[in-house]
Amino acid sequence: MSHVSFYTGFRSLSPVMERMAETGPGRPMKFPYTVGAKLLQFPWKMAWKKGRGLRHLIYSIGITYLIFRQIDKKGAWNFFV
């Protein structure tokens, strides 16, 4: 018995579109219009290595999370109620 995919009836009618889907995009967009495209094209590795802001932001989020987790464990939030 062969495996039949659920999406076999929804294949593209054009063989060109099927070939494009298999190979993926050839090059990045010249002007990324959506936020997702901008985030994907952003040079994260360079920003991490050369910029202090991103590193400090990530470290501060982690430290703040640990502090608030300790406060929550001790039940210190009852003081404000």
C-alpha cells in the first residue's frame, strides 16, 4: 500500500510553480515589506558580535526572568494584595 498524501488534490497546475516550490527562493527581496521579511534579512550574527545593545537586552531579560521567578516561588506577591 502506497502512502497517499492529503494534499495530492491541491497540487499546482503549473509545472513551473512546482519547480519553484522545490528550489525555494533564488535571492532575498530587494525591499522587504513585511516585518517577518525584515526580521529574516536582519544580520543577527553581526548585531550580536559587534553591538552591545542586543546582548545587554537578552542578558537583562534572562536576569529579570530569574529574579521574578524567585519572587514568585517565595510567594512575595501576596504583599501587594
